[in-house]
Amino acid sequence: MQKIQHYDIAIIGLGITGLSTAHHLGTNNDLRICMSSDEEAEAPSTSTLSANMITGGLIDNFTRIAQRHGPEKAQAAWAYSHHAYDAVLAFAKSHKIETKEGARIRLIETEDELTECKKAVDQLNAAGFKSRMETPPASSKVLLGQQIDEAKAAFIDHQKLLDVLKESTRRHAHIGKTLTVTRESQYFKVASEHEMIHAEVVIYANHLGVRKSIPGLAEALVSSQDQWQRMKSKNGKLPFPVGSLLTWRHGHYWAHIEAEDQICMGGARFIRPLAGFEAEQAELSDKIAKHLPEAWAKYFPDLPLSAAFESKAGLDIRPCDEIPVIGPMFGETGVFLAAGYMGQGLSLGFKAGQSLAKIVLGKSDELPRFFWPERLRSLAAVSTEE
Ligand SMILES: Cc1cc2nc3c(=O)[nH]c(=O)nc-3n(C[C@H](O)[C@H](O)[C@H](O)COP(=O)(O)OP(=O)(O)OC[C@H]3O[C@@H](n4cnc5c(N)ncnc54)[C@H](O)[C@@H]3O)c2cc1C
């Protein structure tokens, strides 16, 4: 009979979160690590669908986070996301992964937004971050201004990032899709389709799969759909630096300047019923595909875009309180998870992997305690286990 292999750590899911966790655990020590991936998954890893952008701060403006969670937590969340941005950018640079740093720009269309952005600029500067108001680009007749946050937005070759992480973690053992995880007294039994292993620690990095793996969090991790498309400017150069992330209408639209004359534009997820909340599968919507270039034309009529030459739709996770869920699972010694980055997984997922690795190794990290799953404890009681 084949001997059951015993590992220190099992990591379930090999998108940016799982790969980063394995990379950061594996660099400095001799831990025995086993990685589990669902190679025959119907949906591709969300990380492979991303739109090549990394950014600090959060997509929603600082004012909104401060209003919902208080100024101290907003400051901590912002700082963590800035650390995430810095960490992935530094990693990319040291591994010759292409990046282009731009600006983080919030375009302002209405008087309400103008009032909110002015307040956000004051709050951000008071909290130690840099933000300023500027006049709108001359090419827009509609916009009232732009809020430019600290220069933390960049293009990143996400596929190369994933490939480098895969290469650096190749030496660890791999099993297929995890079917069950059961606790024995001293370890976990992790069963895949083909084999069973034992592990002291289990790290869930399986994105929406966490809802099934940890039913107590199913209510908290809400799926939502995002869709983007690549388009070229018909009139050449766009009036924003390459690498910039534009958001407007409170994140209803986002556009990433991928090249001087190319954007990757997405969003419009609040067009009901296409928002895709609680969706099981992502679908490209013709309505959103048609709407996005029309929306751009409203703001920049002199910068028309050509037809989309590539489009992707995927499911992301919006935690019910819109704060990522990263850290040790409450009431479950030896179980850790990270999910729910709301469109910022390339940086927050990378950093989450680093944070989990440090916590497991007993090192200190910038991860705010209120990111831990324990804040969602009350939802476990109303879990929707099937
Ligand atoms: C359309 C779209 C565009 C986006 N663009 C960006 C962007 O430009 N920048 C950015 O920062 N973020 C972006 N995001 C968000 C980002 O892609 C995600 O937050 C991030 O990829 C999540 O990474 P992850 O590793 O947690 O999950 P995933 O990459 O989904 O990895 C989880 C893995 O776990 C596997 N798995 C599931 N169940 C099991 C099991 N039982 N056993 C083994 N493996 C299992 C899955 O097959 C999957 O491969 C975008 C999201 C979408 C939907």
C-alpha cells in the first residue's frame, strides 16, 4: 500500500493568491508544501482574466470607506493596499516582468462627485496619503475635474507574473483538485481525485471555492461579474499616461491605459440585471459590450474608440462589507484563507499570499486585524450550506 505523504502546508488553489503564498513560504525555509489545483475547472482561474492593472488604495473613494468603517480602518485598508501595490511592483521589477507606472485618476462628472472628491482629497492628505484635484483633460467637455491619488497605478504583464510565480513554486508537490478536507487530531486529511495527503496547515486560496470549502463564509463572499474589452483610439494618443487607472461614476466605469493609444475598459456592472451578483458563471453581455464605448464617447467625443478586439468576463468576489477577507479562520486552528479583493487581486492577492506566509511563519506583517475572517463570525450562523 502506498504511504500517505505528510506535508507541513497544503495550499488549495493556484491563482495569484495560492502561488504567492507558496512562493513566500518557500523562499526562506525548508517547509514541505503541497499545492492543489483544479486543472479541469470549467472556469479559468480569475487571475488569468485580469486586465493587467495594479493599483494602491481601494477602487471606492476614501470617503466611502471612512464613512462605512471609520477613518482609522479606512487608513489601515488604504495603507495595506499601498503595501500590496509596492510589493507586487518590486517583485515584478526584480523578475523583469514588464510594468508601466501611471496615475490613479478619478474622473468627476457631477457636482455631487466633485463635492465628494474634494472631501476625499482633504481626508487622504490628512491621513498621510497624497491626493490632489486637477482640471479635467481638455478633450472632455463633460467632466468637471479629476482627483489624482498618489501615483500608485501601473500596467503589469499579469501572465508573466503568474508564470514567474509558477516557476518559483514548481519544486513543491502537486495534487489535483481537492475534494475534501477533514480534520484528524494532529493534522488534516486532504483528499484529491487521485491521492490523499496529510497536512498540518491548510490554506484556502480557491477564490469562490471558499464558499463551499468553508460554508460559514458563504453568505459573506458574494460573487459579482466584471467584464472588460480592449479598444484602440482612432485618433492616436490618449490624454493620460500609460499605466493609469481611470475610474468614474464611483467605479461604475474603469479604464486602464495599456498603451498610448489603447485602453482596456470595463465595469458597468450596475446595469441591472447584468450586475451578476450571486452569479454561478460569468457571461459576456452584448449590452455591456455596446454600452462601454458609448459611455467613453460621452466623456471623450473627440477620442473615438475602434471596435473591441478582445473581451473577457469573469466572476470576482465582493465581501458583504467590501473589505478583503485575509487571515486565520475563526474557530479552526491551522486553517487560513484569502479572498475578496474586489477587482484588485493582482496586488491584494499577491500581498495576501505574503501576509499569510508571514503569519504561518510567526512573522509580523502589515495585515490589519479587521481583515481577518473573525469579523464575519455572526454570518456563520446563517450559512447556506447545500
Ligand atoms: C474580468 C476581471 C478582470 C479583472 N482584472 C483585474 C486587474 O486588472 N487587476 C487586478 O488586480 N485584479 C483584477 N481582477 C480581480 C482578480 O483577477 C482576482 O481578484 C484574483 O485573480 C483572485 O485571485 P485568486 O488567486 O484568489 O483566485 P483565482 O485566480 O480564481 O484562483 C483560484 C484557483 O482555485 C482553483 N480551485 C477552486 N476550487 C478548487 C479545489 N477544490 N481544489 C483545487 N483548486 C481549486 C480554481 O480553479 C482557481 O484556479 C479582475 C477580475 C475579473 C473578474
